[in-house]
Amino acid sequence: MSKSRTVGIIGGMGPLATVDLMNKIIQQTPARQEQEHLHLIVDQYPQIPDRTAAILGRGSDPVPYLVESARRLESAGAELIAIACNTAHYYVRQLEETVAIPILHMPRQTVAHLEKRGVKKAGLLATDGTLQSRLYQDLLASREIDAVVPEPAVQQHVMQGIYAVKIGDLEMGVSLLAEAANSLAAAGAEVVIAGCTEVPIVLSTSEQLHIINPTEILAKEVIAQARLPVC
């Protein structure tokens, strides 16, 4: 049995999104017996300050907490890190300066996936922080993919839906987020990026709407990187 790299997950942003990433890694790992599954070290750390509030200048800086989590995972034996939160990727460069192990980049992997599929116009459901930081929009533009974002009134519903999922109100979450996703499709989006890890917990692809799930894309990349031959 070949050895796989140990994967560290910075989680808790929110808790259900972290479990969703773990589930997807487990479900997609081609294991014939339990010993062939990946070694995951998960720091479920919901005390990390709100990333959107920080980006908008209305909250505490999450970087010291993210650094603490990354270092904790590295010290525990993680050989690569995944972050179960889209908005937190705004801070990846700062984290990379504090640990010696690679950090996978979920938004970058997602946009590369869209380019391979030939998508030219993508809707984006994400937090205010992710939209304001242009985390996805700039990556999409670099691949000549147009970004469609919600109108301000609809974006308020997106945020309400995201925070509903964070506290476990999935019924409210799906109602608000489905409405927003449909508005992006009506505006011409070929696909809708679930650009917050809470979104794909309640939205999935249907006949009317194609949802791109960054959590699933990240899970596949985690598996691919972890299973590379270890020197």
C-alpha cells in the first residue's frame, strides 16, 4: 500500500461546510479498504473571525487565527492544507508566508475547471467579502470568462441565505439562495459558481440550473495531491 500525504483542513467557517468537504473527500477517494482513505487532520475552528466583516472593515482580523490553525495543522503532521471557506482564500498569500507546506487554492482550481469546460459566462453566488475582494472575478477575467454577480437587493438575500446555513437553517438557506441562483441564470449565466462553501450544502444542479461546486473541485484536488508518490 503506497503512502499518501497527510491532509490538514482549516475548518469551522462554517462547521457544516467543513463536514461537507470531508464527506466529499471520503466519497471520491478510490479506496478498496478503509486503510486506503486519506489521513485527514481537521481543525474545526469556528472562532475564526468573520472573513467578510474583516474585508469590509467591520470586523476583527482573521489572519492571526488562520495562521494559528495552519501552524497547528503543520505541527500535527499535515503535509498540505485545504481551506473549507472561499472567502478565507483572500488571505492565502499571508498564510503561505507562515508555513512550509503547500496550501491548495479552491477558487483558482474552480476557475481552471470552468476554462476546461469552455464556459464563457459564469454567475457567482458568494459573500460580500468575496465579491468585494474580487477573488473570483479577477480569476475569471484572467481566463476570459465573464462574471455575473447578483443585483444589490438580491445579494442581501444571498448573505441572509449563507448565514442561515451557517446556523443550520437549511430551509431558509435553500429558499433564498435558489432565488438568487435563478436570477443569475436569467441574466445569462451558463453556470452558477457556489462561491461560498455554505451554498452547495443546499443547492445542486437541476434541469434549469447548473451549479459549479468548488468544494467538490477542491476535494478532487486534495485527493490528487495527497496521492502523488511520496519521495
